[in-house]
Amino acid sequence: MPKESYLVGLIGSGIGPSLSPALHEREAGRQGLRLMYRLIDIDTLGVPPEAVGDLLRAARDLGFDGLNITHPCKQLVIEHLDSLAPQAEGLGAVNTVVFEDGRAVGHNTDVTGFAASFARGLPDAPLERVVQLGAGGAGAAVAHAMLTLGAGRVTVLDALPERAAALAGSLNRTFGEGRAAAASPDRQAELLARADGIVHATPTGMAAHPGLPLPAGLLHSGLWVAEVVYRPLETELLRTARALGCATLDGGGMAAFQAADAFRLFTGREPGAARMLADLTELAPGQITPSWAGTRRAG
């Protein structure tokens, strides 16, 4: 007989403003389920990211059905899992863990979540030359999503050059040589002058990490700008880009669609993704950016 009650949670840093509890609990309520979603903030607990293994074991012992995993634990959690779904294994990053028959299985719903959001919000965006900032757990997911969506070439920049190089190498092995490259941050100006768009996948702009991830002067109206951060939805990067006339996409769609995919993994029930996106819009009123508006220059 299918379960009617679930206990799930989120492990990460600075996750107090997360909308995940409301998204999951509202959808569960609509489906007649009892679902409790708890935040496990490593900052509040005063423990380092490396404690994710201990927190995972504690959650399993307490009877949790699953966990979402966010910055900075998406890669650190892997060594503590019993197995990985193929997509999570290919990415080397996990954002969802399901406890099944005493085993912890890692999944990644960021890829499908970002792809669905981008296709919905920037459907006509040119994709020949994409610059991505960030090569961590979220960065790996969105880079895979961009190449799956047909990006010609994704150039990855990261404060840790070896991390960018590792991601580019992995992408080329998966999608074909030449589809990805790594570059040092000091090449930002050169790359952005010729790029079609930017994907931002670092923590900069989050409530706990305010600011811009790049010099504002490097932005120009010929770029589209896609954001992964959704706490807050209206980041300084999006405000600056929109003021220049850039087409923009906030992180809300990715948050809602990845949550829907995680809900399916936790409960085995089919989620209402459109309903969950509407919930996010209601929970963060007036902050969801419009769909692709054709502001990119012709050609």
C-alpha cells in the first residue's frame, strides 16, 4: 500500500530563505499526502560542509525518506552514498538523496530543472557561444543542461581553474570534443564581448553572499543572462543586466522544476510542475522575470 506520510529535508548553507519546504508541502497537501520538510542548515548548526555525511546518517536513522542537498555539499555528499543514478554519476554532483531499503541513493534534478526553465523562459535565445560562471555542483548541472539544449560551445570560468578544467573535460567526454572549454577569470572581458549569453552558477548574489559575480562594465545589451540563484530571485546581477536591456531568466523556474522532479523521487507521485511554479510565483510575488522578450540584437 502506498505511503501517505513523508519526512524529507534540505542540507546546505544559509538556507533559511529556502522556498523548498513550502513548494513540497503545498504539493503534498494537494495530493492528500502528509509531508514534513525540514531545513538542516550547517551554518545554524555550526558544522563544516564536510559534516554532510554525519547529517545524512542522522537523517536516515531518524526515519527521513529523503533529502535535498544544496551548496556547498552537492559534491561532498557523494562519498557517503550507497549508489548514484546515472545522471548524478555523470555529473559528479547530487542534489537529491532517496533512502530506499536502508540504502542512500543519489540523484540530480538540477539538470532537468534548469533545462525546463530555460526552454520555457528563453526559448529563442541564441546558444552558439555561452559563458558560464561557476563549475561547482550547480555549475556541472547547468552546463550539462545547456549542451543538452543545443549550445554550440560552453566556456566555463571558475575561481578554481582546476575545477573549471575538470568540468570542461567531463563535458567534452560526454558531448564531444570542442563543445566545452575552461578559461581563467581574467579572460572575462574578451569572452563576454563575443558571447551570446551568460549562465551564472556561483553562490554570489544569494542572501548570504550578496554582490555581483563579475564587473558590471562587462555586461552589454547583446547578452542574455540566466541565473541559478533564487534566494533572492531578484539578484544584483539580474537587476544590472535588465537595466542594460538584457533578456534575463531568474532561478525561480529551475527551483520549481527541480523541486517537482525531487517530489516525484521522494513520493513516487506525479507532481504538478505548473502548480509548483505558480506556488513559487505566489511565495515570491512580483519577482519572477518575464519570458524571453526578444531584446537580443538581431543576428
